[in-house]
Amino acid sequence: MGGGPEVMAVGGDPEVAEVAVLRFGRDDRYCVETVDGLDPPSPRTAKWILNVSTQFGCPVGCPFCDAADTFHGNCSADQMLAQVQWGLSRHPGLAARCGKLKIHFARMGEPALNDAVIEALDRLPGVVMASGLWACVATVAPKGRDAWFDGLRRVKDRHYQGRFQLQFSIQSTDPAARGRLIPVPHWSLERVARFGADFHRDGDRKVVLNFALAHGVPFEPGDLIGRFDPARFAVKLTPVNPTLRGAQGGFTTRLRAGEDPLLAEAVARLTREGFDVIVSVGDAREDQVGSNCGQAVRVRRATPSSAYP
């Protein structure tokens, strides 16, 4: 699977996000999704987001993610950086003029299960030579990967201090619910709190605890208060994206569904305790273009190859 990727399809809305299916080699098992996106209403010159896949599919198997149905191994550092270069090539010269260029290792795959992510992060500043470069990693914090997380801390301190975002996909404050939503062994909230407190340095962006809130999934702010330091952690609430697996599993989002008094009360309580609480609903057009994780590759595999140039 040497050489650059083959662009199999690009779809979406250039005003919100465009998703590319990139294939390494001539085997559809080695397809990834790469996203060239914005943060509306900000223009791309102010904030530009490139989402990079770290694995060919994903072995975690989250029940609301369309990337979870297949797994064919890890992407190499070269393959991850090739995805970045594909995004940069779409807007020549923009990286040097962009206020914030965020490379987000959070598309298909679980970054913490791939050692090459650390190498890619180490090499990234040599690929994206821009003062506005930021890096972001989103992880479910799988158990047994302490050495990887130690490597992440070192590469952050070496290259990205003050320009790095670590996001833990927590999903629920209830351990049993987390077990259903993240069906691999993963860190407890206590372990996340200890690591995050050590990871965060003065001047760093706060470590984010992300909850994709679905109806029927417990979210108790009292389980965060006293356990996480609001000076080092922020809480982010996002919708459950409308994927095929999510629909089959009966997942419906608590956000985008009208006023939720209990959720509003939880946000107010966390805010009173000093937490930054980000309610990130996003642009509804993201759902319309099918820019959620795993959707583009699923469509690719369901479409005859002759339909693609």
C-alpha cells in the first residue's frame, strides 16, 4: 500500500464539510475517510479543520458509529500525513494564512490503539509549516495503552504546548452505560481524571470530556463535580449523530430535539461549579451531507465501483 492515496469519492457541502473516501492500494478494505471542514459561520481563513482517519475501520465497535462494522488494521504515519496533504492540496497557500488550522485525529479508528499516531503527530509540524497549526486527538481511553498516552504527553509538550486539544469520549457518567457505549475495556472516570490532571500544563487548552448524549443514557453532573478539576477539564455535550448503526440501535439524540429542562439544569450546575460547558450542536447541514463517521465508506462499499471515476 505504498504511494499516495487514490481519491474514490468526495461529497458534502463546501460551506460546511466535504468528506473524501481515500484508498491506499487497490483494495477497498484500505479505504479511509478524510474531512475538509469549517466551523460555520467562521471562514476557512479563520478556522480550518482537517479530520484524519487513524485506522481502516475501527475495532472498538461503538453502537452508534458506522465505522464500527469492519476493521482492517492501522494506518501508518505516512498514510495519516498523506490525508493531511490531500486536504492542504485543496486550498494551496491557505495554511500559511489560516488563523487556526486544526488537524483532528478523530475520524475512522481509535487513535490510542495505533502507535503510529504518535509518529504522525511528531512529524506533522514538518508537513504543515504554519503558525496556526493545532492538533487534536479524540479517544475512548482504552485500557492497556498507558505507554501510548505517555508518548502523547511527550509529543504535546515537544511541539504543541498551548495548541493541542485532548478529548476523551466519555458518553455517559454511568459505568454500565459506558460499557455498552464503549464496548472495549477502557479507563474509569478516576483514571481519566488522574491522567488529564497530569497531562494539562499551564497555558494548555483544557482537556475535554465529551458526551454524545442519547435519550436513556445517564448523565449525572454530580459524578464529575469533585472528581475533575474545572481548571483543567471542560465538558462538551454533542448530539448523537444520525448514523445507520445508531438508528438500528434505537439511539436518538437529546440535543437538536427541543428544550430539555433536565439537561439545562445539568449545564447550569456544572457552570456554577466553574466548568466550561460547551454545548456543540453544530450545523444541521452536517447531517444532510452525511459527514458523520463511517458513513462515506459505508456508502462506497454499497455502491458499485463503476459508479466512481
